[in-house]
Amino acid sequence: MSANDLDALRKEIIDAAAAAQSPQALDSVRVGALGKKGKITERMKGLGKLDGDARKAAGQALNALKNEVAGAIEARKAALEDAALDARLATESIDISLPIRAEAQGRVHPISQATDEVVSIFGEMGFTVAEGPDIENDWYNFTALNIPPEHPARQMHDTFYLAADDREGAGGEEKDQPGVLLRTHTSPVQIRTMQSVSPPIRILVPGRTYRCDSDMTHTPMFHQFEGLVIDRSTHMGHLKGCLIEFCRAYFEVEDVPVRFRPSHFPFTEPSAEVDIGCTHTRDGIEIGAGDDWLEILGCGMVHPKVLANCGIDPEEFQGFAFGMGAERIAMLKYGIPDLRTFFDSDLRWLRHYGFVPLEIPSLTGGLGG
């Protein structure tokens, strides 16, 4: 095997590797040179026929050729891979102005879900949503609602009163008045509505409320729904029918038992508390069956003094009002045992009790609870 033959073989293989335009073509060159039946491999098989010195010299030359060819093939392979990557990068692009994709789908908080469900139910009955400030004064929160000065609800252990330096968020009329506080219920919105709107009135008032209380069933901030209807012919039968229909629609139990127990609230006369039928089981409370009763809200006919305080003639108009805690009815419907977990900001809890977004509750499409 002469040196000229090896030089010619080297040139042939290296030129073929350099001319390869794809990984497949390059692999064919490698197999043709270094495979089991490759040209270099066949020549190495013939070394046994040579004498000692000739075999040694030929073996060294073939090993050098083998290493050189392998290096050329690897270099060409790297060049082809770089070219393929450059071509891919030239055709692909990323729009960095697009919003990122969330790792997981978000969930609607049970309070938001309960709010949407209640608004949907009373919206079908013709109620409109009304809102008002969280910072109120004593007149709107207590006096206009016929709550006497000695009532326990006015005491510091129940109400968050604001010092003069803390009133920057108050509205103009509240900021300079004594007895500024965080509202203890959403009833002040009823007063503001009756002062600004002539009857007939039919409103639902959802919102945050604040009281000095904190345990397994109470938090310093919580949510309420209150309703108000004022008209010339409104009576207790309308109130009962409205709330019975609400209970059956919200808990999605057609024959849920509902009863009205006499009670007392300063702003309604007569007043009642509403109970629904239930059964206490090992897993919680089952609504609509059994011999047990569970109180869920308070209601009554609007007190004539409240109407008069708002400039409405109680001889001509009458109405009813009701109020309930959003957390309470959400806990009952969704099986949530501890009120405090609503405000823990625990994503694991929200993934378990939360609701799929965009499924807007409606009576025709289903509340989704």
C-alpha cells in the first residue's frame, strides 16, 4: 500500500465529507470510510498479510488516516448542525409583547361567586344593585335606622370609630362630623337611597362591613347582602315570598323548608329571622331535609320612623328589608367549615373551593354552586 494510494484515499473521503449537504449524506460518507466494509476498514483488515516492518508502518499510516477522516467528519457534522440552527432561528420568532401564559388557571373566590349568584337571583326579581361608602357617620349608620343611643351596637367593642386624623378616606359630609366610623352593616346605603330616590324602590346592597369581632365564625371585616323594597302596597306576604324563592334558588333545593320566627330589630317592625330546614350529618350540613333548622338571615317591614327619617311618608308608603352574611351562606352551600380561611390567601384552599372563571351564574344557565 503506497503513500500515494493513502493520499488519494484521504483526499477522496475528506472532499466527500466537505461536500455533504445533510446529516444523512455525511453519515453515508462515514459508513463508506469507517464502517465494517468501509475503505479504510478493508485496508486495515489486509495488514495481516504484510511483513513485520511493513505492517507496522502501514498500520501507523492507516490509524493516522482514520483519525484525520473521523475529525473531518465531526467538524462537518458540527458545521451542518450550526447551519440548521441558524436557518431555524431565521424562520422562527417570538413576540415579546404578548402576555405570558399563566402556569395554572385561576379560580374565582367563593365570596365573589356567592355575590354573583345572589345578584343574579335578585336581579331576576327586578332588584338593582346599590353601593355606598365604607366610611360612614353615626347618623347614617345608627340614628337614621332608629338605633337608640344606648344600643350595644354603638359601643366601642362592636364598632370601629375613627379618630379625626384617620378620616382622610371619608366623604365630605362625614369627614367633619363626630362619630365617624367603619360601617357595621350595609344599611346606610338604604338610607342614602331613600333620601335620593323617590319610591318605588327595589335595591340589593352587597358590600364589606366591619365589626370588632374575631373567632371561628366572625372576622373584623366581612360581607353582607341587604335588600330594600319600598312601595305603596308592599306587605309581609311579599317579603316572605321573595325570601322563600331566594332560599330555594340559591341552595338549588326546590322544596327546602323555610320558616319565619318573630324577632326584634330597631329598624324593622314587625321583624323576623328566617330559618331553613336541614340535617346535621357527619360530613356537615345537608340543606332541605331533616328535622333541624338553621338561621340564615334577618328581615322585617321597614319601621315607620326609618321612612320618616328619610323623608318618606309612612302613611303613604311601606316596605320590607332583609340582610344576610355572604360568608355564612357561602359556607353553608359550599361546605366550608371555618370562616377565617376565606381571608388566609391560601392558594391550595382557593384551588379546592374556587370556581372556574367566566362561568357567570344565572338562573337559566345554572348558578354553578
